[in-house]
Amino acid sequence: MSRDQRPGGEQGPAIQEDAVSLTEYRLQLLREDLKLTGVQQPLWDAYAGKVSALAADISREQGRLRATLQLKALERIDQSVDVARNRLTALEEIASAAKALYGRLTPEQQTIADARLATTLPTNAVAGLGGAPDARARPRPPQ
């Protein structure tokens, strides 16, 4: 087992950091390709800051998976609801920042953004909102 893989499939620090690094890398490439003007840069900074904060939050949440699995069922459900609520708020803030930025882009920049802006979101921004399922969980039999 590598240092990045733990029992039960939990991801270690290097994989979590890579997810954040990948988000930062995608943001950097897109920023360079957009060739932002001085007026557009603060809008980009707001967008990129919110995306980066979400990626870091997701990484921290994945790091707390083991502790989550120790909670009682209702506590885990409550925590899943809290995580989903916080994630939704973050995504709504990202959407608002993206709309503000997109509205100030030139048509040429919008073409680039159309192809790549959504890819700057962390790949697991919506999936797995409540953490990984318990390793002992069994699939339901077919009905």
C-alpha cells in the first residue's frame, strides 16, 4: 500500500494536496489563456479565490473521513446535511462570481471560458457530499 492510500480506500495527504494543486493549475492556465485586462483581474481574483477555497474545503473534509465514520448514524446524517449546505453555499458564490466575470469578458474570452471555466471547479465539488460510505455497507438486493 502506498503512503497515499490508507485502509478502506481513504486518501492520504498527497492525493488531497494533488486535488488542490490540480485545481490551482487549471485556474492558472485559464487565467493565462484569457489574457485578462486590469478591469477583469479583480473579477477573476474573486472567482479563483472562491474556487480555491472550495477545493481546500473539500480536501479538508476528505481528511476528516475517518473521524466521520466514528460518529453515530444520526450525527453522520446531520454532518452530511451540514456539508451539503456549506457546499451549496460555496457553489452559489462561485456561480455568482463566474457570472460577474463572464459578463466582463470579450466575446473571444467568452469562447475560451465556455470551453473551460466549469473545468476549474474541483472534480468532486458535488459528488460525495457526505463522505464515503461505510466499508461494511452492502448493496441492496435487486427488487
